[in-house]
Amino acid sequence: MFQALIFGGGRGSVGRDAKEVSDFNADAGTLAIRQSKSGKPRHVVLTQEGAAFFGQCTAGRAGSESMFRRDDGSAWARSDQHRPMKEACANGKIRPAISFHILRHTWASLAVMAGVPLMVVAKNLGHRDTRMVERHYGHLAPGFIADAIRAGAPRYNVQDDKRVVPLRSPHKRTSGGP
């Protein structure tokens, strides 16, 4: 479950896409998704916390081993997160209980609110462009456009010119005449 919070991976990323220890690249801090939902491979950039988590999961293990294992050593299946997720919700008194997929939304929401550019969030989630991210998370970054314009728009070095006067008086007109 933690992996969904640290890179926004969905449940399929656990059981289907990131299958082997070798899918984690500790040097680059990335996780290879060999076949995403779209059928294309991609690399997810991890935070330091995420890289540390996957480093612990893969330390001392052969690259061909399954990334996540059950207590008996067998590979995790797609639905193996259901019971732990249900228990975590019960222990955390989260009602109604949330699904694993909601953690992906949590990651995206927190990333957008922290100011991560929408294109970066979209790419790490595996989206081709920002449309989906803008639709679902754009409202969480209301200052994003204003901040981007103020930081990157051209500057014209306009100086205050005392010779320029307003065409109209800034005072309110009273009713009854020009």
C-alpha cells in the first residue's frame, strides 16, 4: 500500500507491472513498469523515501525474484492487497473503507498541492498528457497559473513615468451630470 502513496502506482503496478526486483533501479531512483495499462513500458521517478522503501524491499535479493512476496515466499497476486488494506482501514478507523486505488489519487493530490507541475504528475502517473490530471486535480493548484506567469512571463522593465496621467479622474462621479 505504501508504494501507491510514494509514487502513485495503482494496484496493477504491484501485481502486474513491477514484477521483479530488477524493476527497481536504485542508482536512478526509478521503478520500471514493463507493461503499463496502455501496454507501453515506462519508468516512474521515486522520491528519496520511495527509493529507500524499494531499496529495503529488494536488498540482497536476486534481480529475477518477485518484487513483493507473501509470508510463504510466493509472489504477490493482484488481489493480495485487499485484506491488508481492509485491516489498515479498520485500524485507522477510516469509514467508509477506501480502496487501494484511492492511494494513487492521494499521491496525485498531494503532489499537485505541493506545487509539482501538472505535466510531471501526469507523466509519473503514466498519462500521455495533462488532461486527466487537470480534470481531477487541477482545482488543487489554483495558484499554479498565477505563480507560473509571475515567475516566467516576459519582463518589459516598465518604469513609472510621471508624465503619464489618467484620462479620467480616479474619483467616483456623482449622479446628475458629466
